[in-house]
Amino acid sequence: MNVLLINSHQHYPFSEGKLNNSLVELAKEVLESKGYQLQFTRMDNTYDVAEELEKHTWADVIIVQAPVNWMGMPWTFKKYMDDVYTAGMGGELCNGDGRSRDDAARQYGSGGTLQGKRYMLSLTFNAPQAAFDDPDQYLFQGKGVDDLFFPMHMNFRFFGMEPIDTFVCYDVMKNPSIEQDFWRFQQHLNQHL
């Protein structure tokens, strides 16, 4: 299996990226032990758009490792998406939006060319797990992590990809349980890959 690991951490003075880097390294260790072929992209490095498109078409699975910043992906990953995913609309990732003037039955978003490929979001949150999926909680009002990341899921669906269950490390700044998170991540990878 070919796996593309994207580390979307962006360095901040209060967050050097050690946890996200460690999760990428753990994924590398687990997946290489299975004999999988890996490629890597980091948001703190420069990237070549054509090369990134080749990585996406090469990969059977894409794992996006990301800290959650202001309820979404870091801005550098959003820029990466604008650069790479827009360039891939000519057939590498999708054939436009899927609709056709000749065939009105084709639905918006159905033009993906990466059918049979999968993706996984692996996220690190300062928010505690209890903040999600509970209508009595103030911020998320009963919504879950995948509700929050619905736009990201739709981006990959736009390419025809299928999701692997999202992995989350919660409360990583105020109440971390890093060793337990590493163990859970390893189990998650073994179960789904």
C-alpha cells in the first residue's frame, strides 16, 4: 500500500509541533513495519505543486496530521489546498465539478478521479473530548469532530475518496495524555490500515 503522510502543523511560538511530528513518526514506524511505501509532505517546507499531485495519485491512502487552529486546519494547509487541489481539477484529482451540460443527471461534486482511494484526518485539539457530541456543552452544541470538519470531508469526497475513521487527540495543552494517545493512534492505524 502507498501512503502519503501530510504534516500540516504550522510553527507558532506556543506550539513547536512536537506532538504532530511525533504522530507522523509513529505512523511511519507502524506503516513501514507493514511493508507500506510512504511519502511525506510538510507545510513548513516548500512544495512543488506538480510533485504533490503525483503524490496524491500515487497514494492509496492520504493521512492528514493536523493541529486544530481556530476550529479548522492551519492556514498553510488551506493555502496548500488552494495551490494543489485547484491545479488537480484538470484530471489528476477530479474532472472539474462532475457536471456536464450534455448530461444534466451528473451531480455537483461527482467528478472525482481518485475512486478506490481513502483518506484519514488525524487531529490534535486543545478542546476536551467532553466538549463534543453533548448538546449541553456550550461551544459545539452537540456537534462532533466530523461535523466540525465536514468541509474537509467534502473536499476529499469531491475527489472520489472514501474516509477512514477520524483520529483525535483531545485536551493536548491543558490535560494531555500523550502516551495513551500514542497507544490509541497505533491501535487505530493497525485497525484501519
